[in-house]
Amino acid sequence: MSGDPIAAGRRVLAVEAAGLVQMADELGADFARAVEIVFAAKGRVVCTGIGKSGHVARKIAATLASTGTPAMFVHAAEASHGDLGMVGGDDVILALSKSGEVRELSDIIAYSHRFAIPLLGMTANPDSALGKASTVVLKLADAPEATGELNAPTTSTTLQIALGDALAVALLERRGFTPKDFHVFHPGGKLGAMLRTVGDLMHKLAEAPLAPLDMPMPQAIEVMTARKLGVVGVVDAEGRLAGIVTDGDLRRNFDGLAGKTVGDIMTKGPKAVTAETLAADAARIMNESRINVLFVVADGRPVGVLHVHDVLSAGVV
């Protein structure tokens, strides 16, 4: 073997990065039109392509679908053998081809015109068959492939992926898509765990260790022991969270403890979260504050309690 692999790797990354910068600089009104066409569509985005472009089209479909834009992949060759029946009149077709002259796309292009289905052509050649047939051209930068004279798809597929990502992100922002919405499509895995809310994990109100301000400490200790969370939440006469009693409070007030009430020894103004708080944010609060329990409140009143073990067992951290 010859050559420096590190130098080769850096050269490839530099070539592809330059292509991305060029495409970002060239992005304009056609991209905005494409976003509005997809946003207004009542159906799905049907992503299609052949070869490497087909692989990228499948990835773009997955990204769109997971970020709030219904999408699916149809293989360009299979489209000519029955899969065109999967494309409806309310859909938008996103066809990928660097050259824009791939014959396998001819039937799906013709189908889009026959049924007046908007066609977004992602190509480096607006004057190609795909470019001329497209409702809007999503133009790839005219950038060299990282393989030099071999001209194998490298930079061009990177540009396709990036432009697909740009379309997906622009659409999710246009829709006002939130992390909570994202979690609906990602209930599993680490990402799904990070996007779970406190309400998904918390112990409900019936399981929360609570005591009024005037509860004697011996009775409060019984509540703490029964609930097995190591704390008691203290509520005022209006049911609002006024404080918290922890194991540490018990140790600090051990002398004469039996003659005291929870109101006498509680830590006032404890940290609390709402049920809508992301579990990941609750985990960060517990870590930064070095606490194991957070009470969950609504209008200042406890509705549940979250223990660090609930967060850990859900795979949030």
C-alpha cells in the first residue's frame, strides 16, 4: 500500500466540506418553495432514487417521517412494476439523481405529470430530464467528488443527505414540531428515553409521601418509611408544597426529634418540576443539586414524585 491515509481522509473531508459550504451559499428561493409545497401537502413525501441516490432517498424518508413529515421510500425501478400504486394524488414526490438522466426515473416522472403530483427534483443538473420535469429543483452544488478521477459518488451523496436534512429541519420548524412530538415517533432507544417526560416516570400522587406542616415527626417517619423514597413532602393548609424532609434533615435534627413537627425541621422551598418537564432535564437538576428526589407539582401542589432510580431505570442517563 502507498500513500498517507490520514492525508487522504483529511482531503476527502475538506472536499466534501467545501461542497457543503458552496451549497449553503447557493441555497435560495427554490428551497423555500419546496418547503411550502411539502408543508401544504395533505399526503406523504414519496422519496425515490436508484443506486446510491436510492439509499440516500430511503434515509431522507426516514428523517422526514421521524420529524413530523409523513414520508415513505419507493424504489425507482420497483415503481415501474406496481409500486406506483403506492403514490397518491395528495403526495409529493422527491426524486434524487445527481445527473438527472437516470432512465429508471422516467416512469415515476411521467406518473407525477399524469396525475399532477408535485415533483421535487434533487439534482446537480437543472437542465437534465429530471430538472426540466420538476415542479421545483433542489439543486446540488456543482462540487467535485472526493474520489477525483474515479468520480464515485462521495461528495454528491453527502450533499444529498445534507439537503434532505435541511428540508426536514425547515419543515419541522415550519410545523412548530417540539421534542414532545419527536418522542411520539421515538419511544424506544436512548433517544426515546431522553425525550420521556417526568409524567411518564413519576410515582403518582397516591404513592407520594406527603405530610401537613403540623404532623409530628414520629408519624412523618412512618410515612417516609412506608413510601420508601427517603423523603417526605410537606404541604401547607392550601395543599401547596412548602418544604421537604430528607434523611439529612433527620440527622441534623436528631436531638429532640420526637417532639418536633415536620414544619420545624423541613427544608423550605424545595426544588420541584412539572409533569411536562423532560426526564433528561429532571436528571440534570438532580445531578447539579445533588439530590435524589424531585416533587412534581401543578400550580404549586404536588401531583407526584420522581426518584433518581426512576430516571436510571428508564435509561435516561
